[in-house]
Amino acid sequence: MKTSKDSKKYIKITIPYNDINIAIKKELSSFSKKIKINGFRTGRVPIQIIQNNYQATIEKEVILKKMKEKFLDFILEKKIVPIKEPKYYPSKYITGKDFIYFVDVEKYPSIKIRKKKFDNIKKLTVNFDDQDTQFFIDNFIHNNSWIEKKENINIGDEVTIKYDVHLLNKKRKLDSSTYSFFMGKNEILKEIEKKIFTSSKHKTFSVFVKIDKYYPEKKIQGKEIQINIKILTIKQKEKQLINKEKLKLMNWNESIKKFFDKVNQQMKLEIKNINFIYLKKQIISNLIAENPIKLPSTWIKKELKLLKVYNDYIFKKNKKNFLIPLPYNNIILQSKNRIKSKLLLNKIIEENHIQIKDEKLKIYNEKIIRKYKNFSQKSIETKKEEIKNILLENKAIKFLIKKTEKNKKKCSFKKAIYYALNI
């Protein structure tokens, strides 16, 4: 038995001639009792006539049946779990000789957690100061007041650029427009954002981007493009001066101290959520790197198809803007990582008997029923299963986080948001 790189098993199986011969004779005998041929009564047709007319057909049927039986015996003995219907490659059947055939079977990958403790995980330590509190107030409390600035571009700033896109070394423009976005929120290609962070108003520059071969726009698939950019405006949110008059306008009847206490409590909650996202991304990345799995090509193709559909949807939704970072730029790698992540987390859930309490599931299920009351029962049940899987996966991540040594990484509140989005 040989195994390929994509988890396919090429199995060589031999069926003894005697087994086939006995089965053929038995089938011929059974067939002779049912067949009707002019000039003979049913069940009285000479075996020689049946052999001359039906031997070849019966041999094929018997061999196919025996191939399936022997293969089933093999996978049960070796404890192989096929993913899909196997392909059979029979050799020529020669009377008097053992019959040899090959089976191409794609098996469920074996998963063994070799390592679930990691020593290079960083946990964000955010000792927020007045500046961070102000940033939180400006961005998380309703505020539509913006002011322009010329330089020192920061996370949270709104930047408007003028751009044109063309294939590298080609003059014909593929796209030309203006685009407004928020810095640090994963709304523009990283190659562009890095340059903008070190630029200022009215600055021009170019970036070169290698396009994935599965990119939604066919004319640039697998090619390198040049994007020329000019920064038109930079805006930052106007600071919200918190005083008694402002608090009254916000219908806040408590003291300023209590207000800031509330803000700080909310910031701590945000930091906790941000840290979980940041740690989760690192844990999954390490889990995949330290626990290799050979994936079936069928699974990769299926996941690739789903991600392509999703990328196409995002691309069209954003009016085919070349500057937006699609969720899965390296789509083949991302397809593999998504599958591996699910398999590894499911193995951890299984090995460590991780479960969600019935009371918690009940609360979520009630929310789903209320939210999707106009959907079919099947859709509601599917959504319930999705939520259950997310809860289990997050619990598995928390289990791994507890087992992992974490190094502290000091940063500001706004930087913590950036890390969580862009790791």
C-alpha cells in the first residue's frame, strides 16, 4: 500500500483465482435457473450455451462485486475511513491466475496533537492613560466631528487618497478613483497602509503588489500591479471635551468621576476582548505550525471554492475596488489553514472532553429562535449548530491559552486594536 502527499491511499489487492472461480460458477448456476432461451425450458438451458453467451458479463459482475468486498474487508481491518467513493483500477482477468487490482482511496487524515503548549505567545498589556481614555471617548461615543491635519497619520484617522492602478510596466489604467478609509482598521492593502503611516498630506508614492492567481478580477490574476497614490486629506476626530455641560447634553446625570469610571470599565472589557482575539490568532497559527496534517485534496478544493465565492462577494460589494484587502489573499494557504484549524480544535475538544453547559446553550438557542423567527426550521437548527461550534472552539482556545506561557507586550489602547485586527 502506498500513500500520496494528499492523503490518498493507492492500495494493491489480490483476489485468489479459486475465490473468483467458485463465485463465477455459483453465479452461472443461479443464472441458468432463471434464464429463458427459445427451445429450452426454464432451468434446463445447457451450461455450455450460458457460458458462450453470458460468461464475459457474469465474470465482470462477479469481479466488481469481489473487488468491493475485498476492499471493504481491507479498510475495516486497517481502520481506514474513506472520505468519498474510491476509484478501482482493475488489471486484466486471466483464467487460472489470481486477480490483481488497485484502489485509489482518499482517507480521513490522522490527527495527533504533538504540541499544545507554546512559548512565543504575546499577551497585550495595556496600561491606558488619559490619552487612551480620550481616544476611546472620541471613537466609541457617538461623534461625527472631524478636523483636518497635514501630517502625523495615526490609527483611527480618516484618509482620502487619489489612486490609479495598472499592470506593471504597462501604461493602460485598470482603475482610477478616490478612496476614503480609516487607518488601522484593515480597510486598505497593508502595502499601502505602511507607506501612508510614514507620509503626509499631498505626498505621492507608488506600491507594487503581487496578485493572487484566484483574485476575483481575472485580468490581473497572478500578475503584479503598480498602484500610484496621492494623499488628498487626513482627518482626525475632534476631541470630545467632557464637562458638566457635555454630560447634561448626553443625558448623563451622574458625576464626571462616575462617568470616567464607567468609561474605564468599558475599556477594560474591550481590552479583554481584544486580547482574546490577539491570543486566539497566535494560538491557531502555532497550533497549525506545530501539528502538521496531510489534507485530502477534495477538502482543499471544496474550501477553496467557498472562499472564492466569499471573495467575489466582498469584491463586488466594494464596487470592485482593487485597494481593499480581500479576506483571503493567499487563498490556497488560507483554505488549508481553515481546515487544519477546525480539525485540530475538534481534536482538542474531543481529547479534553470540552463541553458547553446546557444552560448557556439554551440562552443562545433562545436568542437564535427570536432573531431568525421568520427562517425555516432547518436554517434555525443549522444556525444553532454553528453557534455551538463557535462556543466550543472558543472554549478550546481558552483551554490552550491557560496552558501557554505568555510574554507581555506593552502597548497603547489604539495600538492594541491595531494588533488584534492586523496580526
